Amino acid sequence: MCLIIAGAGYFFDGSFDLLTFGIFIGICWVIVSMQFDFYQIHRNTKFITLLLRIAKQSVFFAFIVFAFFGYYYQLDRDSVFIFKYIGAAMAAIATIKVSIFFLFRNYRKVLGGNLRHIAILGANKDTEQLKNFFAKRPDYGYRLKNLFDTNDSFNIQEFTDWVIENNVDEIFCSVPALTNEQLVELTDFADNNLRTLKFLPDTSAVLSKQLHYEYYGKTPILSLRQIPLDDPVNKLAKRSFDIAFSLLVIVGVLSWLIPIVAIIIKLESKGAVFFKQKRNGLDYKEFTCYKFRSMVPNKTADLHQVTRGDHRITKIGKFLRKTSIDELPQFFNVFLGDMSVVGPRPHMVSHTHMYAERIDKFMVRHFVKPGITGLAQVSGYRGEVETEEDIIGRVRNDISI
């Protein structure tokens, strides 16, 4: 904050009301910082999270500064000059913030400073993953003292004595590993001995690892998953990108490609240029999906997927499907809001019904808009679904988005 106000004093001349600017910016900065957790940086904060917070703070800081100069119109400052000030101020803050971030990270990783000694209770898949994570990421500053298997011979009193003797700071406890009585005893111990206690929920029967903890009043609730696009800011950002990118493709590519492809399709076979099919999208709602027609007109297109050597595919259709050009009209779906550029691929309605009955967690993919491409496609799950393992692999990747 001091850096921003001092920078204003450097950038603007003596006629500038630095005191009024400082009060206005100071109040707005605090409000925006609290909203975006700008100063909530912990040892387990990811670098990309830090960059996103800096970016959000920069955008709203720009709005705040322009709002100030818009209100004090008598100052009559050049917008380019104001942008230079905003850029310089945020660049300085970002440099300092990133430098401190890596300074502390290397302090923990290289010098072994600011370490937190931890113990893990419970021997299962989740605790093993946590153990391996801490081993691979020393920059987080956690040093594992021991992992305890809570079998029949486990004694909670002996464990708490060991925690005190070994100066353990934090305890990671797998909830299924202890009985309710042991959990109560462990919680009391942590509270009375200033030890941090963290719980690992049982995720053995849950495909999603995106569990989300929140409060409704004073009641704690653990949600099965947190959907980032439920955040209005994220939703607006993604929708803005979808509109801009789809317009770019429609105007820059499809405007001249459609006439060419249409002529070639018409020359080879009779029928429509575009193939329209009902598919399931966000919240399981049906929408009309557009593609270049790659098959001869037939009555089974909505029931049977295309297979290798399918006699329904035309010659130009083979080329269109091989190059994925047949999918380009779906950018109209993106522009209309039925689809997104990135997301799980939509299936025909009949296949959605079939997979929903056969594949566990298949319906989770309908929490978000379907996309032209997604994690499943870049992971190698493209084209025809030949086995049940193919669709299971796609679903696992779709849920990870």
C-alpha cells in the first residue's frame, strides 16, 4: 500500500491531491484484498494461485484508479500516463510478492528453515499418497517424523506421549483409522497441547478428490466436490473467453471454410451440409450439436456411433473426421452458450442414457458445459469408444477438469 501511494507521488505533479488519493485507494485496496485473499499466502499455496491473485488484484486496482480519476475529472490526466502508473505499481508489488514467495520456499527447501514436524495416523492409500507428496515437495516445509499403522495394538496414549517427546507440530489423521472415542481423545490432546490436528476424510468410495469444506451458519459441511465455475467471476471469465475465441474462429476460419466444405460435400452426396444431433449438455439438458456431415443420410445416425470402416462414411467424410474439421461448426454451439471450448465431449442422447446406467459417476460430467476438446482428448481418449475401459478413462479425465 505504501508503495502504491509513494509511486503516485512520484508519477504525478504537485497539483495532485496525494492525501485524498491515498485514503480512497487505501480503503478500496483493503476491501479488494480481503475479497480475493491477496495476503492469504501459506506454505501450501501454489505459485499459479499466487499469480492468479496478483492478476485479479491488478485488474480491480486499475478499475479503482480510473474510478478515482473519473470522479476527480478536474485532474485531467492522460489515460496512457495512468496506465503506466498502474503497470509500474503492480509490477513492483508483483516482483516483491513473488520474490518473497520463492525466498521462503527456498529457505524451507535448501536451508531447512521454518519446518513443521508432522506425524501421520493410519496406513491406507490416502496416507501413503500424502507421505509421498511430502517426500517429493520439501519446499512445503513439512518433515515427516513417522507414519503409524493404527492396528489392534495401537495405543492413543502412547502416541500422544511420542508426539510430545518428538516435538511434533502437526498430526494428519485418517478418519477411518480411529474409533470415535480415539478421535475425541486425540482432539482433546491437540487442543490442550497446542498441536495442529488435520483430518483425512475417507475417499475410498469417492471418485472425486475435490472435497470442499464450508460453513452454513455454525454447521460444518463437507461437499463432495467444489465446482470452480460456480464462482461468478470464474464463470464470467470462461464465458468471455468462449465468446471471444469462438468469434475468432467463426469470422477468421469458418467464414471462408464453410462454403468450400459445403461445395465438396454437395458434389459427393445429396443431403444437408450440416449434421445436427441432439446431445446432453450442462445439467443434462439437451441441445442441438452441429457438425459437418461426414456420412450419407441414414436413419441410424442417432443410435449407432461411427466405427472403423463404417460404410456410411463418405470419402470427404473420412478426411473431415481424420482432421477433426467436421467438429469446427461446434464453435457456433460455443458462441450460443451450449458448449465451451474446453470441457468433456458431449455424447448422443441414446449413449448418455446407456453409459449413465453402466458407468459409475458418468453423470458428474454434466456439472459443466461440454467442450470441443478436453483433458480426455489430450490424454489419448479420442474417436470411437471400443471398450468399457475407454469410456471409464474418459469419465475419470472429465471429472478431473
